[in-house]
Amino acid sequence: MVQLWDFVSARKQQLLTDSYLHVSAVVQSVVIATVVAVVVGIVVYRSPAGSAVATALASTILTVPSFALLGLLIPILGLGVAPTVTALVLYALLPIIRNTILGLSSVDPAVTDAARGVGMGRIAVLSRIELPLAWPSILTGMRVSTQMLMGILAIAAYAKGPGLGNLIFSGLSRVGSPTAVPQALTGTVLIVLLALVLDGLFVVVGRLTTSRGIRD
């Protein structure tokens, strides 16, 4: 514990920077994935076949190991942020697509029929009725993707990606040295703590952006 505390104290600024980069990469990737996934969900949710195909394609991506996907992206995008964010976006798609389709499909047809009955067009119904009602489900997908990406990003250190994974890899590569265990342990603990903080923020965002009638 003494070695761990000394390591954290000596590298406080670097740990703060790595933590910021880790969270920033995950949040940006989830935002990009959400835009793509919601658009895909809107396009296919009325078609059972289309929904099945979109979900299956997104599921296929998750069967590819992180190291393998990064290895495929490096020759195309090089090292650093580009392959890292691309991989994270691809891995984040499935939970958000699935929950978008589920949320939109769960909207009571009577509600949308009533909206059309008062003269609302297709776009207005989608933006003012269906998407707000589906938002809690979409947000849940975003929470799942965020927690998943927090761990996957650590592996992206293999592609020189940003974040705390570099600390873990550095520690593991120096096994036997006095700072090896503190490095790996600090990176791991910080990822867990940051994941919990982000999850708590999602809960707050959900309460602030979801009407009480939908929550209840």
C-alpha cells in the first residue's frame, strides 16, 4: 500500500491527464455511436427483418476480439486515436441499436395514431412523440456501452491509444520491478472508479431528461 500511495503521489498530474483522456475517448465514442445507432434504429424499427439484420451485424462486431479488430484497423488508420475511436464506436453500436429498436417499437400505437389525428406529420411524430418515449431505453443502451468501452479502451494501448491502458500495459511489461504492480493496479482501479462515476452521471442525466410520467 505504501508503494501504491507513493506511486500515485509522484504521478498525480499524469494520472489526471490519463484519466481525462480515457473518459474523453469513451464519451466521444459513445456520442458518435449513439448518433449512428439511433439513425439505424429509426430506419429499421418498423421492419422485423431490417431490425434482425441490423442487430445481427452489430452483434458480429462484438465477436471480434479487441486485439484482432485493432490489428485490422492499424494498417488502415495507423496508430493512436483514429483506430482506437473507430474500434470503440463499433463495439458501442449493439446495445444502443438494440435499445433504440426496442424503445421505438414499444411506443403505444394509440399514442402515435392520436398524434397523427391532430395533424402531426411523420417527422413531428418521431421527434416529439416516439423518440422522447424511447429515450429511457436509448439511454440504457448508452450506459451499457459506456461501461463496456471503459474496459475495452484499456486494451487500445496496444494501438498507442489514449487513456489509462498505457499505465496498465507499462506495469505489466515491467513485472518484477518495484513500480510494476502499483502501475497496473492504479490504472485498473482508476478505470473502475471512473466507470462508476460515469454510470452515476447517466442516472442523473436520465432523471433530468425524462419526464416524471415516463419514469413512473
